[in-house]
Amino acid sequence: MSLFEAAGGAPAMLALAGDFHRRCVADPVLEHPFSRRRHPDHVQRLAHYWGEVFGGPPVFSTTYGGHLALLRLHANSGADDDLGERFVACFDAAAEATITDPAARASMCAYIRHATAEVMSYSAADAVVPPTASMPRWDLAP
């Protein structure tokens, strides 16, 4: 069983993304980048991204450009380390509120730490995103 399935599939990804987005918009530091870059379909796109990472269908890659597009969107933002910590805290709280399976929730929270570190590594104004970046795959911890 994939992490996507263990977490509850597409409905769970959408609930997680919606709860997470609301928390980020309510955060005084995260609100600025979230309101500035907000796409009307941001929550759905985020649900597709996480769904694909966790073993669901490749909707994000086939529709929105995959992991490379995500990295390029978030690169060169000049984000402070505090932004990453707040991002992780919002995700952890959203996962606690929306993902009922404890093993799935723990794996997803481990992933967000890994992903946040990767995105933050490209936040410097002079950072260069590599020309290719494959979609990460994250599963239930053994």
C-alpha cells in the first residue's frame, strides 16, 4: 500500500492541502509569500503534488511541470530559515488535523522536513536550480 493510499487518497491530500494553506495564510511570516504567489488553484495543485510524491497518480508532473517547476517557483526567494521552520510547523499541525493514520502522518511529516530543506537550499538570491529534478517518491517508513 502506498503512503497516498494509507493517508486516504486524493480526498485526504485535498483536506491536508486546504488545512495547511489556511494555517500558512494565518501565519504572520508565511502569509506574505502565500498571498503574493497565490494561484487560484494553489490548494488543488498542492494536493496533486503531495499526492504524487506519496505514491498517487502523476497529475502534478503531467499537468504542472513536475518537481523542477516547483523548485524553480520557490527558488531565489531570499527566504529566512525561520520561514522553513514555520512551514514545517504548519504542515505538522495540518497533518495532525487531517491524517488519521499515525504511520502515514509520521512519514508525511518526515517528508516535509526533507522537502523543506531542499527548497530552502535554493532560496538564496544567487542559487541555481539544477536543469533536471525528478519527482521525489516517499513511502511509509519501514
